[in-house]
Amino acid sequence: MAQNAAEITPLDYTRYDFKDPETYKVRTPKGLSRDIIRQISALKHEPAWMLDYRLRAYEHFLERPMPDWGPDLSDLDFDAYTFYANPLAEGDTKKRWEDLPADIKNTFDRLGIPKAERDYFAGVGAQYDSGTVYHKIREDLSKKGVIFCDTDTALREHSDILRKYFGKIVPYNDNKFSALNSAVWSGGSFVYSPPGVDAGIPLQASFRINAKAVGQFERTLIIADKGAKVHYIEGCTAPIYSENSLHAAVVEVIAEADARIRYTTVQNWSKNVYNLVTKRAHAYENSLVEWVDGNMGSKVTMKYPSVYLKGRGARGDMLSVAFASEGQIIDSGAKAVHSAPDTSSKIIGKSIAIRGGRTSYRGLLHIARGATGSKSAVRCDALLPDAVSRSDTYPYNEVHEYEDVTISHEAVVGKIGEEQIFYLMSRGLNESDAIHLILMGFLAEFAKELPVDYALELNRLIQMEMTGAVG
Amino acid sequence: MTQSESPGHTLIVKDLHATVGGKEILKGVNLTLKTGELVALMGPNGSGKSTLAYALAGHPKYTITSGEAHLDGIDLLKLSPDKRARAGLFLGFQYPVEVSGVSLSKFLWTSFTQTRKAEDVDTDLFQQNLDQHLSSLGLDPAFMKRPLNEGLSGGEKKRTEVLQMATLDPRFAILDEPDSGLDIDAVKQVGETVQKLRSPTRGMLVITHYQRILKYARPDRVYVMVDGMVALSGGRELAEELESKGYDWVKVGAASSKPGTASPASHA
Ligand SMILES: Nc1ncnc2c1ncn2[C@@H]1O[C@H](COP(=O)(O)OP(=O)(O)OP(=O)(O)O)[C@@H](O)[C@H]1O
Ligand SMILES: [Mg+2]
């Protein structure tokens, strides 16, 4: 009952919509070229193999056509973006909060970091446009050998581990945007948990786009060694500009035998951000990878977290949540690739489209020959409170093994029932409170997986959208 | 009990006509309910009992074509359903609606705070009443954590509706078949709870097909609805008579009797 009080907190429309002056230590000219890529690599004092990798990726990016499916991306003009902008000198990531420039400190303070660090998290990272400005991990964890740093630092200090996995889960030529990310990546999180170590409480990263028409291309790599446990949470925000911004991240996750990884995203970009992200995990024997992926913001999102089940008994759970309002297209979903016996996957897609927003669920289930005894359950629920919004489901199944294989797929598109609204209103709730309650109930499975701050944020966001939706 | 002391409150329905899907279902309903009273509404399937309940609560599917409904001086028909609830009207549904992910406790608390002034919201009293009603209805407190009506048995849903009424403490309550689908013990629990909730500050209209519940929740009057009108009214014994004789004789009589007015218990 106590949580009710928090729900009635006044709305704060301006919570994310503030801009810092654009003062950058380093900023490349608009657009992309081999020279700019060389410049980025040089700023980072990277080894030759990384520059080489970037340039190969760039070649592929140039050749690769835009996807011929999914949301319309014709508005996306790569020459209009700045691909690298760092408020600090490259490599000048701060370890003490006090050392941050006042603007940036203020920004992240307003977003609830590092309060969150004190209250809840085991480690915190913050990225501002291209630059990782802050990174910290609790000492007891680093003593156990847990590494949590930005990916540029990892390339310098943990290159042996990094090189073993980098680009192995998501190759640069996987898709147009993984190629782009591989060419211009900057920042992102690197997590390594040694065998048997339980990092327990979550590590948190916060991504902020501040400048106009800038791209953010972080590169995240998470490795849980045998029997280790990692819980990673990321949040993304940006102020509102009339120009579009671009976020194209690549996330690679490896769960070695018996490891467990949970990766939670609360994506709340402003409605001018193209969010085109590739997230993939490899799960080995008896490991578990969970994606909890909430997409509330952005102009266009294309994101399909996936798990490749590569060891016997590996499991992948994916909870993909989309909330699209006016002017938004959220095209999300999940992929499960079963390539070992006795593997299992569970996919839940939940989406809400209101005020003309569009959501699509796109899912792939692949069961390779030899993956006997595999199980997969997919459930998609969509909620459309009005007649002007739209939701589609595109499930693809590729099944090459049938021995002892179980697959289930359920898809339900619901209107918010007039009956439900009336029932709640007959108990004294006004129409928008009634719909808000129904929506929050619909997302309860997701909200309960989030730390309190994030759950309240979700609640506030939906309340905000509701205020405009119902007269 | 019938003559509650002033300042009593009154729910008056006058010559109410309503259509659903273009078809007239209510064909001139007259009915008066005062605080302090418990009135039963019976009648054959499809005669319009639930329609009356929905129409009074403001369900958007039901169009009122003529007539009046006043709660004291307030014109209910002008208000949205939530405002009718705030004016003191409660509807216990014949078919309670499921809402996933919303716990009964959260819903009930939201509703409790929405139906009274902030200074009247007393958390301790709320909890105390809730505990008491849970136990008199034979419901496990763990129930409160369950999603609203989802996965509840038919009988549990009915008891939950009565629990909501009991906790929200409305001035007027319409309970649409609170006894259907209940086992024998549950009918007793629900009936006794309803009887206990009789109060000089509350009027209740219980829609039912069976006189069993009326043994516990003892009505002051029984109305019989036939074909969209209150065709007959009488005392408690009418319920027994209907149970043994059925409705056919009422239907025959309905044509000649003036709806709702020929009743010995009707009053100004
Ligand atoms: N949404 C609707 N569309 C069309 N007809 C409807 C609708 N709702 C109710 N009706 C019709 O109105 C009539 C009265 O229904 P109502 O539910 O009020 O009956 P009732 O007296 O409550 O019956 P029961 O005892 O079976 O609950 C029925 O013939 C029913 O089919
Ligand atoms: Mg009925």
C-alpha cells in the first residue's frame, strides 16, 4: 500500500529534457570517412589490429545495403551525424564523482546517479556521447577479480580477454549497423566475472546522448566465466532536439558453462533517436542468459536480443517490452537459436501502442539438427488501447530437428477492454487512471524485474503518455 | 428498518428506458431505494436486471433513452461512472472483470482513496475493516496479493465483489447475483455479510434468482422485473412463492398491473 504514495508523485515532463552546453574536448567533423575512423583510433592509441578491424567493418558498412524490411529508415542521413564527441580527453575516465566537470555531474545527478550507486549497485558507469566519463566498481568485487570498466580501458588493460571475444558473438558483417558500430565504436561496458564468482547485485551503466545530431556507438562485452554470475543494468536517455540522433550499439554476452547472466535495459531515449542495436549472447552448457529489454523511448527502435544456445542444457529467457506512442515505431523481439541438445528458450514479448504508435514483434526460433530434447515457448501479448495505433507480429520458425522437441507459440492482441475500464471506473477511478492501472498491470512482469527507481520511472512515463491520450 | 431516520438518502429511478445494441431492454423502470433498506430484485433470465444495474452505474454500452435516476438531488445520468461511484453508488458485478498484473489490494486501496475525501482516508481503519471482512467472507488474506479476479473461481469472484463493497462502504450498493455459483456455505457467508452490512447509512439492492440468500440477507421488499419493467413487488414471502411457482403467473399479471406502483411496500 505504501508504494501507492509514490505513484501519485507529480509529473515531471522536463526530467530528461535538459541540455548541457556542447563543450567537447574532442569532436570529429560531421559525417564519416576512413580518415575519421583513423582519427578516432589514434585518439584512443589503439593497437593496429583494432584499427584494421574498424576499417574492414567500415568497408562492409559502405557495401551493405540498408535493411529491406522493418521500419522506414529513409530519414537516416549518415552525413548529418557527428560520430565522435567526447566531453573529456580520450581515456580520461574519472574514478571519483567529484572530478567530473560540473555540467556532466549535474546531468547525471539529475538522472539519479550516483545516488543509485550508493543505494543499490555494485558498480556504476556513465557514458556521455562518445566518452566514458565515470566508472567505478565496489572494492570487494574487484578484489574477487571482477572487472567492470569501459571497453576502451579494457582494450588497453585486459586485451587478452577482450580480444578472445570481441566481434566473435556479433561479427561486424552481421548487419549494417553492427558494421557501423564496429567501425566507430567508443565506450560501452566491459564486464568479466571469474569462475565461480557471484557479482550478485547489479552493475549499472547509464548512457546519455547530449549533443545535437550526434551518434552514440557504445560496444559492450559481458563475460561470465564458468559458474559465475553477472547482473547488468543499463539505462538510456537523451534530451529532445528537432534533429535526429543515432544510437547503434553492439552488445556481446558470453555465459560459460553453468554461468548466469541477466542483462536488463530500460531504454528511454527521447523521441528523436534512431535506436538500432544488436544484442546477442552465447550460452554454454547449463548456463542461463536472461534478457530483460524494455523499450519505451526513441523514434525508431530495431532490436532483437538473441541467445545462441550452444551447450547442452543451456537456457535463454527473453522478456521484450515495447511501449510506442505518437511518432514512435518500436520494432523489437527476440531470437533463440538452439544448437545443442536439451536446450530451452522462453520468450515473452509485451507491447503497448497508443496514440498512433506502432509496435512490431519480430521473433526467430531456430532449432538446429541435433538439438534433440529442445523446448521453446513464445508468448506475445499486445495491447492497443485505441483504434489509431498498430501492432504486428512476425514470428519465424526454422525447425530442423523434431526428436523430443516441444515448441509453443501464443499471440494475443487485446484492446483494453471497455469492460475493464468500466469495471475500474465503477470503483471511482477516472478514465485515465483506469487505463494507467491496466497498462501497469500489463507490464507488471517487466516492472517487477526492475530496481525500484526504474520501476517508478516506468510508471511516471506511462502516466505522462496517458495524460495526453485521454481527454 | 424500512423507515430509516432522517437525514436518510434516496435512490430514485423513474420511468427509466434504456437500449443496448439498438434494442430497448428497459421499458420504464420505477424503483425507490432508501438508506437503511435492503431490497431484493428478482426476475427471469434476460428480463433486464443486469441492464438496470449497468445503466445506473453508467456503462457506456447502455443508452438511456428517457427517464430519470437520482441519488438524493444528484442526477446520476449526467455523471461518468467514476463520478457516480464517488457520489456513493457501488455495483457488485454479476461477471466481475479480470485485470492482470493489478493486485486486489492495490486496486481496492486506489478505489478507497478515490471515493472519499483525503481527510477521510484512514489507513488503519481500512486495514482493520478489510481483515474483518476477509474473515467473515472466508477469504484468505493472501487473496489480496492475487491479480484482480484473474484465475479466481466463480465463487471467489463473487465473494471478492462483496468484500469490495464492504471495504469501500458505499451509500448505495447494487449487488448483481452475489450468490450465483456459490456453494451452500458460501451463500451463508455472503448472505450474513450482506445482512451485517445493513446500516442506516446504506441502501442495498440485491439481484438474485434464489430465496436461499434472502434467508440470511433479509430484504424489506422484493421487486420482480419482467420484460424490462418492475412488474410486481411484495414482501419477503414473494421470493418463496416465486421459487415454488416460477415466473409465468407474474408474466400474465404483468400486462395488467402498473409497473412498480402496485406494491404494498412502495412508499413515498
Ligand atoms: N450488449 C448487449 N447487446 C445485445 N443485447 C444485450 C446486451 N446486453 C444485454 N442484452 C440483452 O438484454 C436483455 C437483458 O439482459 P440482462 O443481462 O439485463 O438480463 P438479466 O435480467 O440480468 O438476466 P440474468 O438473470 O440471466 O442475469 C437480454 O435479452 C440480453 O440478451
Ligand atoms: Mg443478470
